[in-house]
Amino acid sequence: MPDKYTHGQLTKPVKSPGWRLVTGKKDGHSITGTLEHVLGVTHERRKGGQAPGLIEEIETKLELEMIQIELFGVTSGRQPSRED
């Protein structure tokens, strides 16, 4: 995820999900959705006198245990080598 996006990079994912608005509230409630939706909420917050918040792109992280990795190799037809 880049630190800063160009205008062109932001116009492509505007309708794509995977964005989160961080408001600083500690209640655990976060606003997620398309970039267009999150931008709309941010704009409304600013109009209402609240801090607009921080928009983040949600990254998907996957953690696998070693046994899961080995099972995936078997089901995908990949045979472990001696280096595995």
C-alpha cells in the first residue's frame, strides 16, 4: 500500500470495497466500505464540525500454520522438496 496516492490512482478504486475510516473513537466501531462511501462519511463529519478522520486501505493478511502450508501443498499437487 503506497503512503500517498495520486489522483489517478484514487479514481480507479472509488467503487471498490476495502476502505476503513478511523475516527479515533475507542468503541471499536469502524466505518468500512467503498472509498466513495467512506469519503461521503468523512465529508459529513467535517460538515458537522467533527474531525474528518483518517481513511485507510484495508490490507488482507493471512497467517498459516506449518501444517496448513503442508496440506495446501498436498491438495494443490505440489510435492515438498528437501529444502521445504
